[in-house]
Amino acid sequence: MKMRTKMLTATAMGIALFAALSLCLQVPVFENYYLCLGYVVMAVCCYCFGAVSGCLTGSLGVVLLCVINNGLRGMPGWALGNLVIGAVLGLTFGKTKRLSNRPAALCLNALAVVLSVAVGILGVKSLTECILYTQPFFVRAAKNTAAAIADVFMLLVSLPICMFLDPVIERIFSEERRKT
């Protein structure tokens, strides 16, 4: 099986897992908001497979979740925000994996998480909702603050999981390459 097919398969599984974890395991933290466990899957896809996989997992995972859950309500802003988050994290994780200094890599990854969520959720998601719902930007940004905090938390918690799973996934892909 070619590497591209494997990555496509892993991304498709990531999309399904994003939706399933977000739907089935809801941990409420703020009024009308819960920890989105799908972000763990998105972070793993960003870390192990890169920006394209992370973008697709985050944005299409949201679309699938919204189709299953509530018929696309709230989806455009969330999906576009996740597209930004996936792109930034996928590119950052790819660069920091090459660093030999693990604490520095972890700090850079944590900074990328905070900045990407700020841009993706507080910026892109709020702007999209501002346009769709004709509300002032700052009202939408204030409403999305709880979501941004919860998303940053989930992505930060995901970093050690990514670092643990990366060599495992790499080993699986290398063994498959040797077989073919």
C-alpha cells in the first residue's frame, strides 16, 4: 500500500474519530460548552501526518459531527476555525519534531496551540459568525471565549499523547514499507 493511501486512510479514520469522540464523550466545562475530545485526534493527525491531515480532520470532522448532531448549525465558523488551527499546528509540529531539545519543542508547540486557537476560534470563527448572524464581532468573540479556552486545554493535553504516538505510528508505517 502506498504512503499516500495510508495517510488518506488515517485521515479518514481521524475524521470519523473526531466526530465520534466529540459526540459520544462530552465533558461539560462552561455554560453550553464542553471539552471537544475530537481535538485529541486532530492534534495526533497534525503531529503524525502534517498540516493537510490536521486541516481535513478538524474541518471535516466538524462537518460530520454537525450533520449527525444538529444539521450544520454553527458549522461554518467552527470548520473554518479548525482549518486554520490544523494548518498552523501541522506546520509547527512538523518543524518542532526535528528539534533535539524536547522542552523547547514542547514550549513552541504550546505557543502554537494558543496562537492558532486564538486566530482560528476567536478570529475566524467569530468573524464568520458575525457575518452569518449579523452580530457585532466582539459579541461573537466574547461568546467564543469559553470555546477557545476549552480547545486550548484539549490541544495542550494532546501534546504528550502526540509525542507518545508518533514513534508508534512511524514504526507501523515503516514496517508496512518494508513488506511492500
